[in-house]
Amino acid sequence: MTAHTLLRSVRVTKTHKLSVAVLAAAGATAALVVPAATGDAHAAASAAVKPVSANGQPAGANTKAADAPKAGDAKDATDTKTLADSVKVTAVAAQGHTAKEAASRAADRKPVESKPRYANNLDGWIKESLDIMKKKGIPGSYEGLHRNIMRESSGNPNVVNDWDINAKNGIPSKGLLQVIQPTFDRYHVEGTANDLTDPVANITAAANYAAHRYGSMDNVNSAY
């Protein structure tokens, strides 16, 4: 090989190297541009594609719609509050009406007089008789009644005198104060038993008779 040929070969080789270098640089640039472009395209596609729900509406649309207040719901809430207020007013009115009725009944109700309880013995019979005598305006005292009862019957309401003149005439003296039937019938005190041997009826009738004849049973000290 001549020197000229060798020099030409060397030039060609340098040219080739420059070309390869240029191509390599261009390839690197292309490699950088393509991924960047690919990334931008992917981001754009992601932005363009939105998730949808099963009914084809954009995801979140149903949630927003459900969360949004409905006019019907507001009306129902208003109706419920109005009904509750009406119930309260009705209840208050009913309570007031009931209270007025109770007050009216209480005002109309007459107080019931409680009757005193008396023992079923001589002491109780005398005390009950004295209360009745006081109401009827018949005079007499516990001592006067008790004293005459003990003399006439010894406190036995069932004693019957079957030996005196009254007994012979068929109207024997009976009871605590030994009263005959005609005298009892004439001086019987209203409100007591219509029974000659009833202790209270016998005492009050005898006291009524004694008041008319002697002024009071207290003034009687013997058979009368």
C-alpha cells in the first residue's frame, strides 16, 4: 500500500467515527424524548378517563345526590314537628280539663260526717244516748242516766219486770230504764231503733219522758 492510499484510509476512518458519534447523540436524545412523551400521553389519558359507577354515572355522583337535602325530607320533618307540637298542645289541654273536672267534683262533694264509734256496753250506750239527746234538746247527764239505770235494771238491757201492776195489766216494764210499751211509743226519739229493749232507744225514750214529767232524768231518784 502506498502512502496516499494509507492517508485516504485514515481520513475515511475519522469520518466514520464522527458519523457514529452524531448518530449516538441523536439516539440518546430520541430516547429521552420518547419516554417523556409517553409519560405525558399516559397522564393525559388518565385525566381523560374518569371512573364510573355501576349505573353508568360518574363515580361519586350518587353519593353527592344522596347527601344533598331533599325538599320532601324537609317537608316530612316539618310535618313531624307540627304533629308533635299538636300532640303536646292536646295533652296539655286534656290535662287541664281533667284537673278542672277533679276540682269541680271536689267542690261539689259534700263532706261526709264520720259517725263516732261507741262501745257496745253500758258506757257506750249512755254516751250515744247523750249525743242524740243533745241534738234533740233533751236534758240529762251521764251521772243521772247511769244512776237510774243501775237502780232499775243493774245495766241489763233484757230485764223484764213481770210482777208489778204494769205486768198484771199486760204491759210489763222492760229494758235498762224499765219503760212500758205505751210510754215508749209516745216518747220514742226519732233516729233510734223502734224497739223497746234496744239500749239506746230505751234510754232516750225514758229521758224524753222524764224531761216532760220531771224536767230531767237527773231529777229522778226513785221509781218514776
